Amino acid sequence: MSRIKIFDTTLRDGEQSPGCSMNLKEKIEVAKCLERLKVDVIEAGFAISSPGDFESVSTIASTVKDCTIASLARATAKDIDCAWDAVKHAADPRIHLFIATSPLHMEYKLRMSPDQVLQRTEEMVKRAKGYVSNIEFSAEDATRSDVDFLCRVVDIAIRCGATVINLPDTVGYTTPDEMRQLIATVMERVPGSDKAEFSVHCHNDLGMAVANSLGGVMGGARQIECTINGLGERAGNTSLEEVVMAMRTRPDIFGEETTRIDTTQIARASRTVYSIIGQTAPLNKPIVGRNAFLHESGIHQHGVLANKKTYEILTPEAVGIRTANLVLGKHSGRHAFADHLQSMGYELTDEELTRVFEEFKALCDKKKDVSDRDIEALVTHSTTVAEQEVGGYHLDWFAVQTTNFTTATSTVSLKKGEERFEAVSLGDGPIDAAFQAIDNIVKPIPHTFDVFRIDSTSEGKDTLGDVRIKLQAEGRTFSGHGLSTDIFEASIVAYIQALNRLGAWVEKQNSGE
Ligand code: KIV
Ligand code: ZN
């Protein structure tokens, strides 16, 4: 089988789903993960949907060098012009335009006749072609479209210069064999189909997105659209890690080296995306869930001890999960620490290394065993702290007093530059009291909590508390991250960071920048 391209839409279809929105910095972090994974195409966003989306598509286009960068566009002149503006600085830019082709969508959503859809396809693919040669055309709701009509639309798109034809299962309705047949039929019936690459884009409403994508590949598709952790509209999209590992595990069906993905980057990419959206993988999530490689039952353990292959069809190492324990500790030097970070895939500047090393040493004083997960959390946290907006508030000290028979109280002291501010508050528990004390100092604009999660980075009582907060205000999200063996401290630090970002944004709005 020839090579299958991986088109990642975590930053578009994934990011547009509720609870998954990301800010610019987070999107760039995800784009870097995708580049390390070696995906072929990054759909960086839907440029016309908001100024923020435009900015992130164009920043990613000029940052990422080793992937095609696509922006989504409806089949309208304004969308296409804007998409081009956003991707034009990419090393390999692509415009991805779409129009619905199913009777339901044409009648009720577009209010267009089939002939109008054909005409619009012709005009808009030509318009996009005027900008760039790399054009993807998607027939939205293809799996519920009339096949004869779908072939006519695809025929026109290819004649006008589309180089990739995507047939999405927009509502997650199809089955693997139906998808195989659809791709094979359209490729067979459209005379110029050899001039384009066919692509599948499946949603997971019935839990079949990965299987349907593989069905499409069996029918002749050579591009799979997917997302990290299967994020996406409603029940999500095809999960990148699952579809890639399925092909890699079955070379007898899909061939050797089917994709160019560096699978050892999968675990890190998955954790990065989960941590940005403030979630963790469900325990039994294939490939990246905590239980995915555990063998608990006696029969399984016995088999695995005798020969791993009895119950293990892929290894944790293949997806970048390190099973060997860390040998670093209190007495490890900076050199050994740097080597270890490098073996984990991190490349830090001298300044970053100094900061993380100091935090590592401090942690060794509090915690007996420092795991790779702890180190990964230290690196992530240290970079977010370093990027913290200059001029924001910082925690000076805090005190909480709580019992199960009195109202909790908290006193917080914050510093901003050389100034110090103190406030005290009662609350519905110590964290509520501390957050109210902080509010009394910072006086933020009204906001809600989208995410407030406290996770542990490893097992044991002395684990690090890894706190993620996402605040919503004025339709935007402001995230904060705190990490400490003390969960009150981690929560307070995360909240202050999110408020600093909110405050910086409000200031920018007010200054009219
Ligand atoms: O699900 C879908 O049909 C899409 C298209 C815009 C490609 O996301
Ligand atoms: Zn979609």
C-alpha cells in the first residue's frame, strides 16, 4: 500500500468543540507537537471565524516548517481570501474549502439547489487556485449525499484544480464497508480522479470513526483526517494515535511504514493536548489511557511474563511511554539531569535548564521518588511561569485555616513589582476563601470557571498536585497552571496566572491595541 498522509485537525475541528478552546500560545505548543510527530498536514484553524483564529493560523504558518499548513474556508470569496491571507507565509500552504452536498444540508442549511452548489464549487475552487496550487475540496456530509451528484461535484472540483478530495462522514453515520465503497466508487466513476488524492474525515458519533477511516483507506483514500486524542465536534473525530497505531500494528494489511509519523512522540502529544484542555485520558482509552498497557488479571500476567506477545500487540515504548524508572535523585548533577531531559525528547535553552534544574532540586527535598511524569510537569510548568505576563501579580505568601466545624478563612499576600497587597476572606472551603481573597486584591472582570482540575503527576501521598484552571470571560479563555506538592499553593498560583492573563487582555482591549 502506498503512503498514507496524516492530516491533523486538532487545532480546527478539535479546538472548535466545547471545552477544547486554546489560546495562541497553547495552539503553538500543539503545532510544535504535531511537527515533532511529523504529521503531513496541520489544519491550523478556520481563519475567517475570528481575529484570534486568523492570528493563530498565520503564526503557525510562519513558525512550522516541516508540514503543510491548511486553513479551512467555506466556499465563499471572503472565506477563501482570508484563508489565503492567513496561510500564505507557510512553507507549503493549502486552502481547504468545503461545501455541503447532501440533500438535507443543501436544502435546509445552504438553501441552495444542486445546480447552484455545482456552480459555486466551480467558481470557488478556481478562486482558490488563483492563490495556490495545493487545494483541498471537501464535500460536507458526503456519506449522506447522492452518489451520482457527489461524483459530479468531485469531477468539477478536480477539473478546476483541487488536488485533494475529502469525503467526510460529517455526522458519524457511515460504516467501514460503506466508506470503503464510497471512496472506491467515486474514484472509479470520476474520470480525473487520478489527478487528486482522496481523503477521509470521520466523526465518532457511533464509535466507528477509526474503523471508517480505515475502510476509506481500503477503498483507496491516501489521506486520513484526525485529531490528537480524538477531540472534535460532538463525539469527536478519528483519533490520530489509534488510527496510526492500527496501521502500524497490522503491516500485513496496510503495509510497512504506511505513515511518516514518529510514533514515539504520541504519548507526549496526547498528554500535552489533554493538559492544555484541562483533561486527562479516560483510563481505558486505547494507546494513551493509563490502563492501555496494564495487565491486571492473573491469567494475563502469567501469559505476559512467559511471553509479552501473549497479550501485548504493541509496546508502550512504541508510543513513547517509558517504562524504565528514573535513576536521578537528590545527588544528581546538572549534566546528568540535562542528559535525561534530552532522552525524554526535551531541548531546553541554558536559561530554561537552570530554572527547571532548580525546581527539580527543590522537589527532591520534598519527594522521595521523582518520576519522569514529575519532570515532564516541571518542564511544562516552568515554561508557563517563564512566559507569565510581565507586570502581573505573584504569590508572596498565603495562609489557610480550615476545619470541619468552622468557616474556612484565607489570607493572601500578592506582589506586583515592588508593591505588596494583602487580603483576607472567608469562603466555602479553603480554596474558595483564598480565591475570594485574591479577587479582593485583583478585582477581575466577571468570569466563570470553565475548568478547575487537580491531578496528581504520580502515585503516592507526596505526589505533585498539577492544577489547571480555565476562566471564561467575554467569550475568551484564560488558562493558568500551578504545580506544587501543596495543592492549595498550586491552585492559588494557577488562579493568579489565569487572572494575570485575563487582566493583560482587558488592558490591551482598553488601550485599543
Ligand atoms: O465534518 C466535516 O464535514 C468537516 C468539514 C468541514 C471537513 O469538518
Ligand atoms: Zn469535521
